[in-house]
Amino acid sequence: MARVLVGTSGWHYDSWRGPFFPGGLPLKQQLRYYAGQFETTELNGVFYRTPTPEAVEAWREQTGGDFIFAWKASRIGSA
């Protein structure tokens, strides 16, 4: 049987503070909380800029080994 993953187009939305993220949750803990609710997310920001290796490593550390990131192709073309 196929595996169906449910996620959203990111995890860093101010309007989610309160309705989804618990009040008082520090911004740096939003991804960890999100990963406890969903199995995947789309990385929209990578469309506009390539994240640093340190940022990607921090995402991995906050989500665990089974979490899946859908990496959006960059708008920056190759030369």
C-alpha cells in the first residue's frame, strides 16, 4: 500500500502562533513542534535562496530521521 504523507508549505508563519503553535513557544522551537504533528513539509524559501549547510543540519536535528523535506527547485538557473 502507498504511503501518504501530510504536511504544509512550511512551518514559519506568524498567523499560526496561537491557533497552531502553543502560546509562548519560542520561534526556534516551531519546527520541532511542527515535526511532532506532521511527517513532511515543503521548503518554499529554498526557491529564493540556498540555505547554508548549518541551517539544513539544524532542520535535520530538529525533526529526526523519518521526517521528509520536499525541497522546491531554485528559481536561480545554472550558468
